[in-house]
Amino acid sequence: MISMRTLVAACLAFSAATAWAQEAPPFKMPVLPHQQKGDAPVTDGAPAAEPGVNTGDATAAAPANEPVVAVKPCDQGLPALKTPLAFKPGELLEFDLDAMGAKAGKLTMRVQRQANGSLPVLVEAQTNTLFSKVRRVRGSATSYLHPRTLRPSRYTEDAVENEQRRKVNVAFGAQDRSVKVDYQIADRPKGQFNYTWDKDGLDVAGAIYLIRQLPLKKDLPVCFDVYGIRRMWRLTATVVEREHVSLPLGEFEAWHLSGTAVRLDRPSQTRDVHVWITDDERRLPLAAVGAIDLGAVRLTLSGVTRPGEKPMAAQGKEDLKW
């Protein structure tokens, strides 16, 4: 589903999959690592892929003749998380989704009440009428996180893409570091994948909330394994620097994380990852950019509702209060 592909592309959780009438002003961001000076920015469409880069469908199996290459393990696990949590049940984040240089739909992330020892995070996405001519998507995913460590015990997806229903149930085993993936597409036979993770195993939705709790600072290395699109990926990133980010939602100081996600069973499959997290007590995920099989994609925060706080919504620059 495009919501999960989007998260995978740019967070490889939070990121990547695609301007039309009433397009919001683009946020300010640096030239991406794979772009040269003078190239068209990613927000205006997908840049041409470099020769030899595998940018195909991330769900595809590796060809039989593709050499097996081991992915470099993480040098270290994730640092201890900051406390208290920057979010709590009732927080709702709303995002605009742009794909292939066009407004594609909406995505929301909602923290739900604790239940059965887990803190569920619900992600819902739906494409708009125009983008549905390319790919129609409506669906949801839920990450069941440990309320203290923010590691997942379970992750589920239920989506309808171009009239085909896709269901996924992922179980994370803390003792043996296992990831058991059960899935079904339409009426096809059920399938299963079994993976393991190195030092930390996350899912694309829950990873965003864990990143919000990291002790972000310039040059901080971040490395973990993450589930997305029925595959496991190794995300290696670095906190580049603290930047000023301008959005229709407002003006923010934010940490910029930049890195690459590599598919563990097919290292030739990679995704650039760029995520911006506010440098304040809310640690809001402002934006993420990346790429999916359709091309360049962007998620931009457009609304925030938090218990006990005044809701925030994107507005014209002329209406901003300084």
C-alpha cells in the first residue's frame, strides 16, 4: 500500500513514494545526495536514476543470477531513548502525500490508548481522486509498541490497492530476534516470510515514534533493521545538522537525518532516506522524502492535534502568527 511504501521510502519508515492546483508552498530543504547542482529538485518530480541503480518494485524477489552480498551489520545498537515520551494517546498527525511531483493523498498517524501491554499506533492513508487514476489506495496499518522501549511486538496492514485487498500480519520475537510475516493478496494462497534482525528490529510506522525519542545531535549515527513491504531493510543514517524548516504549518528548527535503507535479502535494492524532526519537546516529524517504485515521494506534516494543546493546521503564509 502506498502509505507503507511511503514510510519505507523515506524513513524507509517515514518517507518516499509523490504539484497540482492549490499546491502548498514547498518546504526548504537541501539538495539531496543523489542530485547534482542544477538538477531538478525532488519535490518537482523524480530525478533520473543513475546507471546501474536498482529502483524497481521493492516487493520483487531477487533474480536467480543476482549475486548474494552480505549487508554490513550495524556498528552499534540504538542509544538509550529520551524520557518522557514526546507523545501520548490522542496525538494525531496529518500529512500531505506527494508522489511523482503531484498531490497524491493524505496520511494520518494516531497514537491510541494502551491495551494488553502495548501502545498501538494507527496509520491510515487514502489517495485522492486524481492520483487514483494511477494507483487507488485505501488502507490502514497498526504498530503495537512496547510503551517504554517502543520496540514492536506486532505490526498489521489491511489495504485495498486497485481493488485488490492486501493483508499482512507481522510478529516480532524479542528472544530470537525473529520476524514472522504472514500475508495474503486478494484470493491468492497465503504466503509467509521469516527474517531475523541484527541489533534492533522495528517496523516502518513504529520507527518514526522511536526516532522521535532519540537523543538527536549533529553527527549522531543511527542504524537499525526495519520491516516494510514484506521485506526487511537495514537503515543506516546520520544526523546531518540542525536546520530551519519552513512549512505551511509554520516555522521550525529541526534535526535532519539522512541515510540509506538496504534490503537485506537483495542489497542492490536501496532507498535514500531523509527525515526532519523538530528540535523541541514535541519532536514532531515534519517531513520525509524518498522514492518508491513509482518514483520520488514526499510526506509533509499538515496538521497536529495533541491532548491539552491548541490544534495546528497548515495555512497560508499571510495568516501565520509571529
